[in-house]
Amino acid sequence: MAKTLLSMQDLRWRALAEIRKQPGCSDVQGIAINRVSDPHAENNWSLCVLSAGAADANTAARAALHVQSVLRRDYDLMRIDRTEQRRSNPNYLDVCPPVMRQ
């Protein structure tokens, strides 16, 4: 079965919501989704807890591993078109450094 592609933000929201459903993890404050760039890897993302809040850090970490294994069955990160991303960012200057000739 094909996996659903999600943006980094959508996957982060979904994963955090699932972690907060786990026992003892309703207060988890922050997570990170990390892009895996190895083309031979089975999955193109990983998950970790950045801030457990009032939750026990070990409990939150175990919940994150569980949620990661469940969500990896159904979701992959969308690929990034870096050229399009740069063009759409008003703060990006598409300027090449000068070439020094001798």
C-alpha cells in the first residue's frame, strides 16, 4: 500500500497529537521531525521529543518511538523542491558570489 505524503508541519502536528494521547504524555510540549536523506533507508523521517513538559522524559521518549513506528507505516515526508522553495521565499536572494579571475 502506498504511503501518504505529508509536509513536515502536518507530520509534526499529527505526531504530537498522537504522542499526547499516550499514557503520561498529555503535557509533551515539543517534538522534531528529522528528514532522513539516505536513499536506501526504509523511511525518510525520524521523530524525537524536544520538550517533555511536565511529562516524564523517558515516558515521552518511549511514546515517541511507538508513535514513530505506527506513523511510519502510513506516512512519508513530501520531497522538497529547493528551487521552488527559494523562489517563494521573499527573504531569499538568488545571488551568486563573484567569480575571481586570475
